[in-house]
Amino acid sequence: MSVNLAALLFLVSAVLFILALRGLSHPSTSRRGNIFGMVGMAIAIGTTLLLAQPSFASLIFIVLALALGGGIGAFIARTIPMTAMPQLVAGFHSLVGLAAVLVAAAALYSPESFGIGVPGDIHLRALIEMAIGAAIGAITFTGSIIAFLKLDGRMSGAPIMLPMRHVINAALLAALVIFVISLSATANPVHFWFIVALALVLGVLIIVPIGGADMPVVVSMLNSYSGWAAAGIGFTLGNMALIVTGALVGSSGAILSYIMCKGMNRSFISVILGGFGGDAAAAGGADKGDRNVKMGSADDAAFLMENATKVIIVPGYGMAVAQAQHALRELADVLKEKGVDVKYAIHPVAGRMPGHMNVLLAEANVPYDEVFELEDINSEFAQADVAYVIGANDVTNPAARDDKTSPIYGMPILDVDKAKTCLFVKRSLGSGYAGIDNELFYKDGTMMLLGDAKKMTEDIVKAIE
């Protein structure tokens, strides 16, 4: 294959990747976006193979690797529950980071295969690229593993604050820069592995202090890191498709991280320096005094809803855990049959990753025109008869709006407490993922419906029918 034809095909694949991102920006076009992405990836892989012209033996190994990876990916996609999607994304990010490290190592030990020189005499530009790519990849690898453990509940979601962590991180970063410069000057493989080791440790130390409420930003941030790692290695390999794809993922992840931070009224630096809930988590089990909580039943909720004019449903991670999205759609359908105006309100950081609630509602075939973002629907809660909150804890906490001493003060929330009645479905009165007690539970207009979210919603539907 000629170089010009390969460049044209890589350009086509890059355009398809852009169209894929465009399609994934809205649930109604996400299926088409996925198709664009798959076709673009197929073109990029095929072009790379034709351009490289591997030997028959190498081609067999490549095909086997593609089949194995594709088979594992297909199996995971078909069997993974939607509740585990955030940790799955974090896990996949770790693999991208690890791949960047391994490709950089291969280029270092076999530079002639990549056209970047010979052992002991590698082009300076290639050394800088592989050093930076390997460093970002290693940070992404261990950082994503910590994010996976936190999201999967295998590690506490509360921030883990190490003593002098900022000093330690600064020292590690300085050492990392020194070894990057040293590798670029000497091409010494020992220095390469020092870079990898320092970056692996730094990845852990960056993520462990970040609290649960900031995890959507972490997922988006790691997505950006994985893209930049891929782009860095793309320069080393001279692969335009990898450069463009990595740059697209890196830039889109960075933009999404900014949007997430804006949605929480946080700066990106404040997220990196430590998350919400550090002190509050320790106080999560503190005595709540004599504050009263109004308890209700499915029958109570059914009476309020079927006599309402307007109901706003607020889904959260509790809905995902209970897999209650289909029951929620059934509830909305029953209410609409009785002439009730039903809408869904989505907070930008609800769930454990960006767009988590939108994906779940789309799976239940909730009409897209009934789903609204925070800034589009927040003013309507004051006119709503019922706000039905199903597991959305931190993003409905009035302390973020009213209590200047709260760790989450200033974070935009859904104003569910302004509805005439707030029905809150939750397993217990425990704090949310950020480890902060929710003042909403104790307000006069709130009725707590304790129990499994799916069963409670199904019981409400039965009572209405």
C-alpha cells in the first residue's frame, strides 16, 4: 500500500471518529455514533496492517490477538450489568495506559523495527515522545486501577489523605522530569523503567485522595490521560490514526472534565488536591440529635402521585444499583395515562460517571424529550407537586446551597426540596458516596420511602393501578 493511500484512509478513519464523538453526544444518535467508531477503527487497523506488511507468522499472532481481545470485549459487553459500567470504563482506561507503556518499551528495545534508530542511538524526538507517553500511560494505569477499586466498592470512596502528600507528589514529579531528560540524553533503558516506576506510584497517589463525589471527574480525567498517552505513542510509531484518535480522546476528556467541574462548582486543581467528604465521612455516623424523619409507604406515594399535576423524577446511583429504570419507566407511563405531567431531571454528576443516568434511562426506552439537565429544569421544581428522588443523594443535598460550612457548599444541586412534596427512595438514612449527611431527609416536605428502589417503585405502580 502506498503512503499516500494510507494517509487518506487514516484521514477517513479520523473523520469517522469525530462523527462517532458527535453521535455519542446525544442518546438519540449514540447508536449511529458507535457504528461510525467501529467502522473507523476497522479502517485504521486494516490500513496499519497493510502498511506494515507483517510476515505470515507475525500476522497469525496479530489475528489471534485481535480475536482474543475482540472476544473478551464482546463477552464483557454482553454480560456486564449497567450498574458496573463506571468501573468497567475505569478498567478499560487502565488497559490503554498499560498498552502505551508496553509499546514504548518495545520501541526502546527494538528501535529499528519502528524506524527510529538503532539500539543505543535512538532519535532524540522519539526518546522524548516515548518517555512522555510511557509516563502518562503508567499514571493512567495505576490511577485507573484505584478508580476501579473505589467505584467497585473494594476500596473506601472516602478520600485517603496521606501526610505531606503534596510534598511527596511534587518530589515524584520532579524526579520524573529529571529521568525523562536523562533518558532523552542517554537512551538508557534503566532510566526508562525508573520513569515507569515513578509514574506508577504517582498514579496511585493522585487518585487515592479524591473523594466519592468527585469520581465522575476522575473517570473523565483518566479518559483524557489515556488519550494523550495514545497520542504520544502515536508520534513514536509515526501512526497518524493513533495521533488523531489519541488527541480526540484526550481533548474531549479534558473538556468533559471541565464541564463536570463546572457542574460541581469545583476547580480541576481542587479535585486533584483532594475530594469531597474527607472530614464529613468520619462524621457520617455521628448522632443526628432529635431531628424527625417523616416515613411513608408505597400507598402514600401512590396517592400523592396520582393526584398530582406535575411529577419530576430524579434518578441517581440508587436506581442503578437496584436496576429500577424499567420500573421507573412503567411508573411514568401509568402517571401519564392519568394526565400527570412527568419529567426527568438529571444532574451532570449523578451516578459514577458522566452520562450514567442518561444511559440507564435510554436502556429503559424513556423518551428523550422527557429528560432534562439541571439548568433546564431546576426552576420547575417550585411548580411541581411531587419530586420523586430515587437514590440521588449528594446531588439533592440542600447543604450545598444553604450551609457555608458544608464540604460541598457551592455545588449546584437539583432543588427538589422546593417541590410541594419530595418522595425520597433510599435503603437507609445513611450518607451518600461523598460521605456527607443529607439535610433533605429532615425537611418538613420530605417523605422517606425506605427500601429497595425497584420494589418500592413497582409497589407504587401496583397501588396506582
